[in-house]
Amino acid sequence: MTVGLVIVSHSARLAEGVAELAGQMAQGRVVIAPAGGTTEGGLGTSVDKILQALRLAASSEGVLVLLDLGSAGMAAEMALELFKQDHDCPVMISSAPLVEGAVVAAVEASIGSPLQAVAEAAAAATTLPKLPATEGQTAEETAPEDGTTEDRT
Amino acid sequence: MPVVERNLVITNKVGLHARPARLLVQTAALFHSQIVLQYGAQTVNAKSIVGVLRLGARCGSTIHLRAEGEDAEEAVRSIEELVQRNFDEEEEGDRPQGESTTGISSETPA
């Protein structure tokens, strides 16, 4: 069993896309349940959808919930309250950025890491640079190229 | 405990980005040995995806692999083979011009 993931987003398509991307990284070893949009199909979050996703991702190892925006946190907490009424599964809600957090958590979960380690990996993803930069190189490399970059476009 | 060390040159186009890093971590995790990667001033646990991504090792860079444990020899061999196989990446040169060369392409099979 591995830690399960719940992807909470205001957009159903965003949640599904993130789940798809993270799923490729997990190679089928992790249950990743998207919970995006409202039950009417609009933009927003749904306690019901999150609750269903929690039930789907529930495992003895626990579940990590990732959010697209902070305002999804309240819905996630409400869903978690309901979930706890009939599940004993440990759940943590992450403040990590959605894409990096989900991808990193998926890999960490795929190698059988415990919930705490998966949550810590996702949190650490907050400071991952988007561009590969070795110390001191970025500034040196990008600064002189600014002009040429403009010319090319 | 046996210690095995090796210098590895990263030769796949995108370097240690998401997908290659994921493969490296998932391979390292198969072994009991303690496995670390050194690149520049950084030393990270090869079983930590955040650590490996943080290295930011690009194509052409040399990373130092060190494994300590009963299965160190096997662990180093597996990781070395993975790196030498360019993480089973498709040859980007075969693609039509203008294709994305990012780590995760829409054409990459799941």
C-alpha cells in the first residue's frame, strides 16, 4: 500500500490534468483522486467531491491532500471532518504548490514513503527552482543574453 | 559495509528533470544501501525526489554517486545503467522541428 493523493482544484480540468501528470510519475503505484469544480460542473470547490476523492484515495498509509488555491482549504477541511466520521485513515492537507507538490508527492509515495515523508517532500517542493540553475550561473548566463533573446522573438 | 563510488556523466538532453529524476529515485529506492549523489557543492539522498530535482544537473554535467550497504555494487550498477541508457529517453533529434524539448512532452508515452 502507498500513500494516496487527493488533488483539490477550483477547476475540474485542472484537477484532472494534475492527477494525470502526477499519475505518470507514480507509474500506477499511487491512487491519485482529482476533486475539481462544483457538483454543477462550474468553477469552485465541492465538499462532496472532495469527500468522494478522500474515500477513493483512502489507504492504511494515509492520504495527502493538495490544493490549487488557499480558498480550497476550507472545503478540504470540511470534507475531512465528514471523512473522519467513518474512516480511521490519517490525512494531511498540504500547502505546497499544486503541480510541483503533486508530482513530488507522487514519486515519494510511489517508493513507499510514509505520509509524513510524502508531506515533507511536497512542502519542500515549494522552493524548487523552475529553471535549472547552478549557483552564480543564472545571473551570468541570462544577463548578457537579454538583448539577443529579444531579437529572436 | 561495502562502499561503491562512481562518477556519472549525465548525457540525456534535459538533464535530471522530472521524469529522469523520478526514474533515478525509483531505481535507488529498490536497494537497501544508503545512496547519495554529489553535484557541485550539493550532496543529496538519491532516494529523495526533491533532493535529486534540487541538484539541477544538466546534460553534460558529472555527478558523483556513492552507495554504502550490502547491495551497494548492484545499486550503483543499476543507476549507472539507467544514466547510460539516457533514462530511456526518445532521441529528440528524430522529432520534427519545433517540437518541445521539455522533459515531459505530449508525445512521451505514459
